[in-house]
Amino acid sequence: MRYFYKMKLLPLVFCVILFTAMTSDTKSIYHNGWIDFNKNNKKDVFEDSTAPLEARVQNLIDLMNVNEKTCQLATLYGFARVLEDELPNEKWKQRVWKDGIANIDEHLNTIWNQEKTHTKYAYPFSTHAEAINKVQKWFVEETRLGIPVDFTNEAIHGLCHEKATPLPAPIGIGSTWNKNLVKQAGEMVGREAKALGYTNVYAPILDVARDQRWGRVLESYGESPFHVAEMGKAMTLGIQEQGVASTLKHFAVYSIPKGARDGDARTDPHVAPREMFQLHLYPFKRVIKEVNPMGIMSSYNDYDGEPITASRYFLTELLREKYGFKGYVVSDSEAVEYVYEKHHVADSYKEAVRQVIEAGLNVRTTFRTPESFIEPLRELIANGELSMQTIDARVADVLRVKFKLGLFDNPYVTNPKEADKLVHTKEAESLSKQINRESLVLLKNENNTLPLNLNKLNNILVTGPLANEVSFTYSRYGPAFNPSVSVFQGIKNYAGSKASVVYEKGCEIVDKDWPESEIISTPLTELEQESINAAVKKAEQSDVIIAVVGEDDKRVGETMSRTSLGLPGRQQQSVQALYATGKPVILVLINGQPLTINWENKYLPAILEAWFPSAAAGEVVAETLFGDYNPGGKLSVTFPKTVGQIPLNFPFKPGSQAGQPGKGPNGYGNTRVLGPLFPFGYGLSYTTFIYSDLKLSALKIKSQANLTVSFKVKNTGKYAGDEIVQLYVKDRVSSVTTYESVLRGFDRIHLKPNEEKTVEFTLKPDDLAILDKNMNWTVEPGMFKIMVGSSSVDIRLESDFEVY
């Protein structure tokens, strides 16, 4: 892999130091430049780092028995999930992993809201690296063939480990539109994983979020497949350049369950075949072909009645044969079990196991013992229901990744003490804070209400159920126990002695009847009215009101799709009462999905979208509200005005999101609310930008030629700021109906006042290709329209060119 550093061989001196406590028998397996994994006192081909990769894989498979092979097809979930022990002990010799294991997931990482996972071996970081070495050492020395373990972990919000560097939610990362910054984030995640002993991380998520009600919009980069592909490519590159595998999820068509209701069944995505390829598979195809990720997580949904994890078409024909994936596939939790329990396409669990292995699954991963998969797998082999040829092929995929990761050349963290210097550094924290800044999207700023002038304010009220809350800065899929700053505390710290900053909650996140109260309204209770009144009383004595509202971690996430997208509970009533005081109300949104804030947008002068920021939440919001930072993020998802408009997203087919005729044979009146609240690609700034001088390298090109598009952007305001320039393409006439326009380029550029820069994009043939009538990707001859602008609807420059 060209993206991996070459692994250094384990020096003899280091071996002597690291393993002085070993017995003479185990010490003898460590030689200068190689390890005798199978303990036969000779260097086998698989132990020879100079041998060809495929020769090493085949040699090891030839040496393995059935028990050892089947153990390489299952995950052992780490401490407090399935594994009862923090470190190896004698009981392990009686467990199935005495013959090895494919990977160990989330071992000793500590999950912030799962107390059972908290362990003394997570922190200091060097303690964890040493503990992972001890576990790895057991597998190398105590199993017959000594096959090393691939240590996996979650990493979409930063590495899921105690005190690792946190990142904002992926929807915030997506709102940065900054590929260079995202690549740096991937490098940070990979570096921290490597230092701690993790060799494979489950990131990024490439699901395209097409239904705003879906709870996991929070964990996606956005709704445009091109944007998701670019963000995912940058993250994957960063991770793998550190010598750590990136496992993409969730393959495939996972992000659009019927009506966004992702319950236990996880079935029935309503997606047409062409739409599946053009929207949902596009990011996976691009990242696999362009970056060569080492892992894929198969999803537990079906597509058109066929469970993905039991589908040979998806896991073998499409993923491997067409896209060229060469890593190994792990199942999402319960994906195998659901083939029998939910999808009912197998009459027994054992039959489900047979189906997924035949389909192309490599490793079963779920919160059950590995025996629960390995034992029926062995029975299937013994009964002749699964061939050894199939088993060998699945095992080879797993071993191939382990060889590429260098686990057979150096299975250990070489210098555990270095972890204390490499994880959560000052530089990493600075990077995290910058990603938080760039994720902020200014949705409204009437009459330049923002930035606020602290010198002209005496009394500031910070109110709302999320104003003094930090739970949203943590994630099940991110670091634990980092100190976080609430928005109230951040503003209070920023103001210092210059202004009085007071807090009043005003209301809770939700009322006691929520979510039923979204469809049947109930009157405010006496306590709720008193809470709102208390906030109003303080508001009347304030110069400005900063209302921090939205969703918390119990209102958004996996399985938590919503019925409505309004502010939950009594939050709108609270904001309306604050507005009635006549004092300016600045809205700060903390949320994981687009919200239908129609009233708020109509009446409040300024709205700042913060998504789910990480630990620096209060600091970055404060410096943005008061002008030390100029927000430049853009929406990567469309904000609808009501759930009645859904699906409403980008890209879309001509007429599918159209207006309503006022005249003609069908023009009988006005029956619906039209248009988005905020469109895809939208975001304001404290400054202004003008676009000019659009140039194309040619006005006529052949179908396999590149086209260069250039233009100028100038900052015409008084603040330095970032502009996210966006390039859209429209196929004017095609053999099948195509999207109204598609995103095909973007860049985030920083400009000082009066500064001008030239921006250049190169369109490649694939950027113009469509799926034709025969479902082949084709660049058809004809006219194309180039559109450059500040959002999908704010187009500043246009031009046409012809493909012949």
C-alpha cells in the first residue's frame, strides 16, 4: 500500500530489553529481523518480511487447521463487553481464542457513559499501550501459530478512548468543507490509535443522509454523495498514512430506512437501483478505488428484500469484483443474527452463518461471544455445508490486512512510553478547536447583529436548556473524560470583567409528554411557566439574550429518528417569551439534524448553527459571537421548512422539488409550503465576497478529456473570512433523467479584506458520467452547464461547454 509507512523490523536489542522477563523458550522465538510465530525454530515464508505478500498469506493458510482458520473469522469484543478480563490469564487457554482471533474490538478504551467499561488501563496512555502489548504477547506466544490480533476501535468523533483528542460530530466536520483539515484530523486519529496499540479504526461513515428525520444524520458528513466522498477520502487518507487501517461504514444503503425509522428490523430502504448507485454507493466506490481502505463494515439492513450481509452481490460481486476492495469485511452488530431473526431469509441461525460466509463476510462482529459464531461455523464445515476453499478465501482476506499492517514484522507497540507524548498533544487540541470553529454555520445575521460588541454591553443573559450543558460534547463513538466548556461558561470567561453574564435555564430539553406533545399539544405546567418567567425576568434586565437551544444526546443518534424537526419540548415557547421582551435574541443551535426553525428564522435577528461541537464548544461559540472568529461553514444538508416536504434534499431530479402552477389546466391554487428553509451549501459570513472572471480551458472537449475551470473570488468586506466556493454541473440533455445539478468541486479559501484569489478546479470524465439506459457509467455527448457559487442556489457565475 503506497499510503502506508514501511514497518521497521524489530531490532534484536529491543527484543532483549522488551522480553527479558520471558522464559528461555518464549524468548527464543524473537530473532534479529524475524519472529518465529509458529515456534518451529525455522523462518517460514510467512515469517519472512522479504517474501511476497501472497506467498506469506498462502504459506500461513497451509499451516493452519480448521480451528485456527475459523477463529480468524470472528471478533472478540473487549473488556466489559464480552471479554471479562482486562489482561490475559490461565482461563484463556479454555476459551475459543486459544486458537487465535481475528480482532479484539474496543479493548480497555473506556466509553464515557458506560461505567462498566471504565478501566485503569486506559489512562495514562502508556499504560494502555503496555496492556495491549501484554494481550498481543499472549496471542503471539501462547497460541500454536502465534497469529497477531488486529486491535479495532471506533473513531468518528475522534478515537473512542479515554482522554484522546475529541472531534465534533461528523455532521459538523462535514460543514467545514475543508478537505485539508479533515485529512489532518484523520492523521491525528491514526497517530493516536497507533500509539495506543489500535491497528484498525471504524471510520469514516460514508452514509449519505437523505432523510433529515434520521437520528444518525449527526454521524454523517451530509446529503451530497460527492461531498461525502471527498470528506471520506480525506479522512481515510489521513488515518491510513499513519499505518492504521480505516474501516468504512456502513455498506450499503443503510442511511434511508423507511420513514427514517431505524428500529430493530432495519429494513425496507425505498431506493431505486439507479439512485442506489448514484447516491448511496458513490462515496464507497470512490473511496475504495482512490484510497484503498483496509476495511468495510457491512450493514444490517436489506436492499429490495436481500439482506446486505448475506448478499453475494453486494459483498463479492460489487465490493470486490467491481470496486476492487482488497481488505476484510466486518459485520455491523447483529447483522448476521438479523438474517435469521429479523429478515427471516434463513430458517436457523446456523443457516444465517452459512449464508453470510458464502456471500463474502470475513469477520462476524457483535456483542456476543466469538464461540456463538465459530462453533456453528465449524459444524457447517464438518457437515460439508461450507467448503474449505471458501473458508480459506475469507481467512486470506483477514491475514492479508494483518500482513499489510506489519503485524507479522512488529506486532507490538514499539515504545509504549511515547504514547504519553503522542496522544492528545497541544497541537492536536489546537487542530480539534479549529475544526470546531470551521464547523460553525451562520444561518442568519439581520442588519449585522453579529458580531456583538462587548464594549457596548453591560448585561448579557445566556439561557436555554443547552446553555450550561456539556453532554453533547461527548459521544459513544468518541473520547471520554475530556474537560468541556459550556456555552454559558465560554461566554462568561470571554466577557471577564467587561460585562455581567448571567444564566437562567428557562426550560428543559423536552416536556414530560414528549414526543407525543409534538402531535397533541399540552398546556404549560405551573413549573414550566415559572421557569420561562424566570428567564424573561432576567432578559428584561439584559442588553442581549443568547438562547442556546436544540437537541441533546438523548434526542438524536442511532435508533432515535424523530417525528417532528421543531425545537423539542417547550423550547419554542421559551424563545418566543424572550423575544416578546423586545431585547435582541441571538439563537445558538446545538443539534444533530436540520431543524424546522421557521418562526425563529422569521423573527430573530441572528442564528448560529453549532451542531454537536466537542470539548471546546463554549470557547469557539463565544469567540465567534464576539467577532474574534468569522464563521465560514456551509450546510452539507438541506433544512426543510416542515417534515411534510421530506424528501427535500440535494441533488434532486428536475421537477421533484418544484413549485406549484398558478395557472393553466392544473393551476387551481396554493396548497403547500415550497422551498427549503436553508439550502444545501448555504452559510453566511461577517464579510462579503464577489466572484468574477470565469474561464474554461475549452468550450468543446472529447468525452475522456479533462476540463479546467477557473475564476476569481474577492473579499469585499471589512473582516477577514473564509469562503467555500462550490462548482456545480448540469447535463442539459441526456438519455435518462439526471439530477438538476450535481456538486463536482469545492474548496475553502481564506481571504483578508480586499484580497483576491484565483480558484481552479479540474473536471474529469467521471465527473460528467451518468448511468445510461443500460446502467453503464457513460459520458454522453452534448451540452453541459457550469455553475459556480456560494451555495447550491446562490450561483454567481455560469458558462456552457460541449462534449463531443
